[in-house]
Amino acid sequence: MRTSIATVSLSGSLTEKLTAAARAGFDGVEIFENDLLASPLTPEEVRARCADLGLTIDLYQPMRDVEAVPADVFARNLRRARHKFELMNRLGADTVLVCSSVDPLAVDDDALAAEQLSRLACLAQDFGVRVAYEALAWGRHVSTYDHAWRIVAAAGHPALGTCLDSFHILSRGSDPRGIEDIPGEKIFFLQLADAPLLAMDVLQWSRHYRCFPGQGGFDVAALVRHVLRTGYDGPLSLEVFNDVFRQAPAAPTAVDARRSLLLLQEAVGAATPPAPVVPTGVAFAELVTPDAAPVSALLAALGFARTARHRGKPVDLWQQGEARVLVNTGPAVSRDGTRLAAVGLESPDPAGAARRAEALLAPVLPRRRGPEDVPLDAVAAPDGTELFFCATGRPRLPDWRADFADVPHDPPGAAVSRIDHLALTQPWHHFDEAALFHRSVLGLRAQESVDLADPYGLQRSRAVTNADGSVRIALGVGAAPADDTVHAQHVALATDDVVAAARRFRAAGGRPLPIPGNYYDDLAARYEFADGELETYRELGILYDRDAHGAFRHCYTHTVGRVFFELVQRDGGYRGYGARNAPVRLAAQHAVKGFTGG
């Protein structure tokens, strides 16, 4: 199906918005009136620019407060409409959006509304323009799609149809099944937006919190299925008012928008991209660092051994059990210091995973590799993390470890078995995009978003996982752009005995993150422990949590650059990440000198 996006959904000038939409692969745009008014381009120049970019102008919007008003007011509205229709002819747009009135002078009179909309459509027809009438969720007298349709049907004009908007329909809790009673040819336009489920004024909800399909709590796919059953053959168009999107760069937002429509089309059976290939484990985590010494010392204290060296690059492989960490000191290291730059994901079909990623607009990353290097497909996540699709130790598939030559080493420790989860800090404007990316491209399941209390504000976190929890990625972001510089990434390591692992870490010279005594006093009030158990936790900096499925014990290292490690023990099927303890950990990290340093 054709795809379109309203210019109001993107940030920047009108020219920047059009360029971003075209580069993301959209077929058309809705021109939001304020964007045109603020542009130095004439309507003819906008039309030519769109043509050069391969974009159609599918809608001009909005025309407000037109119908069910006194005769003198409606006469002024017709004069205004004539000017707008002339403008649309210059622009090359043939459909205008008319919102249900919020004018205090509007009266609750469907017959008058139908009569005046019919007269408006007569005028529009003279200019080759169609009128798409939409019910605003906060309309003064018309606030539901079925009410708007009844007025359109009563008007009975061929140039008058309805515009359906998923936000206005679903935010009011309207039943979208009634859409199937509307003839498809009378649905002139379909606008799509998702939104988090919030209890607030619907106008504020609409103006500030809409998001792309798949990022919120609405069942947008079900609504689209009802629309398609009518025979509607127009574009799927996004109209999203969002404070974050208005501040974020237009280009990545447009890509995220189009990806949401590709996923939506897949959900409704209108497109068939390559099927998701869900990762089955974490092959490795790769750290880049300007100085390997602090990272190496930390890994050694955790029980890792340096087992191999890349044959052609300055990359060391550290391993303990099935947990593997690559330490890269190559020229690509940034000024950020040590950071988590790449993740290897075990894939049952690496080539298929790469095809899926590319079809859903994930940038495929070029690799500098020698003629003997193992071919590995990699794509970039929204935060820039490189994701490699790997097959470790499987017959007939390339094994990335073949690029490494063994080096002499003492046997690694036995406390850590594998990587339990990874925590990746997202740019403040990519949080929802990251969750959609991991869900759509990788086929992971997104859990509920949670707010974590940081001493300097709030952090949001949302985990994405596969079915058995062998892949867990916690996506986090601060509450404001300035927070990007203070949030670290971390690698959580699974152990069957966190007490023994923590003792070994300290004995090897490791520095656990110090936890305030008040935390353990509170633990004693909340839970009953065996004799000496709580004292052990206090001594080793171990935190404790419990859910309906089991218990969670975990402790943290100091931070090196932007990275720290966590030792975790899950008992009895515990599913969480110790979110209750996050404020304590965050406060402790802020208190430790050098938390944001190298």
C-alpha cells in the first residue's frame, strides 16, 4: 500500500521534512498548513520540490470550524475556503481535511452541518478538490467517526467523504467495527497514530503524546483491518503530534515512522517482508576502549580469561563459561572512552535475520574485513550499537570465533555461566524508536515501560526479550537531553551463586559498588532472611528483590568509561531486573567519583 506522512510529524523546515520523508521511502505527504505558512517556498516551488523527491501531496490540512455555524459566519468560511482551494490548486493537492467544529458558535444541528458541508463540497468540486470530514475527539458536537459519517451520508455530495483517524477513534473507546458499514469509496483518507494509554484530557493527550503505530497501547492494526475490508484503497498516512519528535532530527524520525508502517502492513497482511528470525542467545558483547588495561583488570577480577586475539585487528576475546566479551582498542574508538559498541546475537538463520533487518530499514553496516575473515552481517540499532547475527559452533554455518587465534591463558573462573542481559542507554529522542526496532527487526517481545527514580530526575526503562529469556536487552533513557551524558551501559553476568562470585571478585582486587546501610535496614523490614544472610549481602554490596516467580540477587562493579558489570542470580523463575533497586544503584553510582569518566 502507498504510505504517507503529515509534515507535522517531523521536525525542521518544510524542505527538511520533505527530504526526510522521501529518503525514508514514503510515497506522499500531508502538508500541514503551518509548515507551508512558515516556508519561504511558494506553493508552486513546494509542488516542484515534492515532484523532484518523488512525493505526492496527498492531503492539505487542516480547515477548522466550518460547519453548523450561523449564516454570516458560514459565508466568511466559504470565502476562506475559496482562497484555500485556489492555494491547493497551486500546490497540486486535491484533498482537504475539514475537522469537526470546536467553534463556540457552532450549534448541535446535524441537518445544518450536512447542508453547509454539502455547499462547501460544491465549491471544492469547482476546483477539483475533495473534502474529507473528520470527527475530532474533542469536537464541540461531532466527536465520533460514526456521527461524522452520518452527516457525510446525509449531505450526499460526491466531493464530500470522511477522514478516519485512529487516535480520534481509539482514544474515545469507539468500536471500530462500525467502520465496515462505510463504503470504501467514501473514506477519502486514513490517518494513523498510536498513543500510550494515559488518563488525561484528550486534547493534551492528542497534542503531545501520540506516537507511531506499534509504540503505544492502541490496537491500530485491528482498526486498519476494518478499514481495508471496506475496500479503501488510499494511503496509510501518519499524523503524529509528539513533543519529542518535534525536537528530534527529522531523518531518523522519518525512518522510524516508515518502519512502523511496514510492521503495520505486515500485521494486517498487506505486505510480506522476510519473516522475523528471533535471536536465541548472546554470542558476545564488544567493548571499545582507548585503554585496555582498566577493562582487562576488571574482567580478570570477574573471573574472565583472555583466551584469544583477532588475527587481523586489535581485538581480544575474554571468556568465562558461555559469557564472551570482546575488547577492541582499534582506531574506531571514540572520545567517549570505554563503551559497549556491539552485540553478537546468536541466530538460527543469520542471513535471514539480515534480510529481515534490511527490509525494515535497519542500516546494514559495511565491514572492513580481510579475505580470510568470517563473513558476518551487521546492522545498526537506533542508538548506533552494532548488532551482529552469529552462529557459534554450529555445523555448516560460519563461526565468528574462527577469526581469533588462541593465546596462552590460565583457565577462566567458573562463577559466571553466560550473559544474562545487556542494558543500553538510548539517546533521549530514540526511546520509543528503539523498542519498536528491537521488536520489529529482531522479533523480540517488548515489556512494559517503567520509570526509575534517579537522584537528578527520572529514567525510563523498557526491556525486550525472546520467549525463554536467553536474550534480554534493557533499553533506558533519561528524562531530558542533558541526561544522555550521565547514563552508563552495563553487561549483566549470570551466576548460580552470586555470593561466591562477589567474594571472588573482591578477593581478586575488584571494587564492588558500595551500597548504603540504609538500604539493608529497609530490606530487614521488608523480608525475612536466614541467620547471617542479610549481613553477607551488606558486606558484599548485594541487592535483593523478589517477584511472584522467584528471587533476584545482584551486585555491581565500579564503572569504567561508560560501562559497568553486574553479577546476577535468578532463582525460581524471577523475570525482572531488580527495578526496585535501581534508585539505590543510581544514587550510589552518582556518589562514586568518576562515574561518568574514563
